Amino acid sequence: MATAPALQLPDVERMTAEESLLWAYEQFGDRLCLTCSWQKQSSVLVHMVSELGLDIAVIELDTQLFFKETYETRERLVERYGLNLIQPHVLTVAEQHAREGPNLWERDPDRCCHIRKVEPLERALGPYDAWISGIRREQALTRKDAQRVEWSERYGVWKIQPLVDWDAKRVQAYIVVNEIPYNPLHDVGYPSIGCIPCTRPVVRGEDERAGRWAGADKIECGIHADSPGGESARHEREPGESTLGTSAKTNQSPTQSGGA
Ligand code: SF4
């Protein structure tokens, strides 16, 4: 656990997304990075950084289990914005099968997320002092207390979250107005998009993240947890509520389009 270095924080909660990016760039320079998993928030932030003319490293958190639409979205954004992606090493799926047994995501999704997301992120953040992510408060109860700027003891970096107070409508409007490429799965029932084995579309009335790890009570991959073991962030069940099935997630706070 790393303690926060001294930092003179302005009133970041009153800043716009753009102002917070400009402040972070001025503060951290080339020790600031942006992570992308190619959901809508990635599209917004890549565009915003480009519009502001900021030279910020972009780290791709690719589990190698994304949908083809996700990879196509990545290619469109790379081409349009001239991105030079940093891609941390991840075990191939075959290597994971050999080491951990087949389909680890079915038996132990927390460990699978740790291997394919958390560990690569920890390594990738090594050279940086600050990390821009696209999480938003309304996405889940687990994110409702997110701050625009907060210290991560786990990773030893400042987290910059420019879109923390944006709702899904605002994200969509920004994308439409600026004609930014985005993941088309968002238009066909996937408000939150992760790996193929752990993502399904949602139906009307379901929480946005009901389609992530459906059938289990896992609701976070763990990269935004501030302590080791955060992969197991769970939906807090009501007495008598099932531990399995989508019903376990439909009572979360109203959320919209999702982050990692
Ligand atoms: S989302 Fe599923 S497949 Fe992807 S890393 Fe986590 S458990 Fe593994």
C-alpha cells in the first residue's frame, strides 16, 4: 500500500471533464496515462484528449477475450486519432488453460480477472504517477463514491476520473455531437461490455451491469478496487435474495452505460 504524496488539489469537483484533464496534464505531464477497454467512455476520453492536444500515453487493457466489435472499435479509434497503444503482456488463453485448467472464468472469475486484467494493469501503471479512467458514479453502487481525483493506495497512483459525474445520456450526446466512433454493441442491448464469456445483453428494466458475470454475484473485475481482493466486489444481497441469476443485480442503483 502506498501513501499519497503531497498534492495541491484545486476544487476538482467543480471542474469540467476537460478542465480536469488539462489540470492533470499540467500536474503530471508524461507520467500521466489513460486506460481504454473500448466502451463509450474510452471513445469520449480519447477524443477529448485529442481535442485538447494532450500527448498522453494510452494503455489498452485487452484480455484477448473481447468481442470482434470491440476490436473493430479499437481499430477505428486508433486510425482516427493516431493512437500508439501500450499493450501490457497478458497470458494467451491457451497458456491460461494449460496453467489454470480450462475456462477459468467459469470456475473462478475473480482469479481470471486478476490474471487477465488486474496484474497487467499493475505492471502497466508502474512508470506512471496518475491514471485517467472512464468510470462514472452512476454505473454501479460500487462506484457511487468515486471522486474526480483520488489516490489509489493499491496502485500508488492518482486516479483522474473526468467523467465521474456524467450520466449515460451525456456520454451518448457527446459521442453523437462529435461523431466519435464507438462500440456498436452498445446499440444492441449491451450497455456494459467486457469479455465474451462474461457479458450478455440486458433486457428492459435490468441494471446496466446485469449482463456482466450474469449468474454470479460478481459485479466488478477488480481493477477499480483499492485493495487486493477487490475482484470479489459483490452485490450486497437482501435477506433471502438468490446468490445466482440476474435477479441478484437488478436491484442495484439505476445505472447506464458501463466501464471496465
Ligand atoms: S471478465 Fe471473465 S473472461 Fe474476462 S478476465 Fe474477467 S473472468 Fe476472465
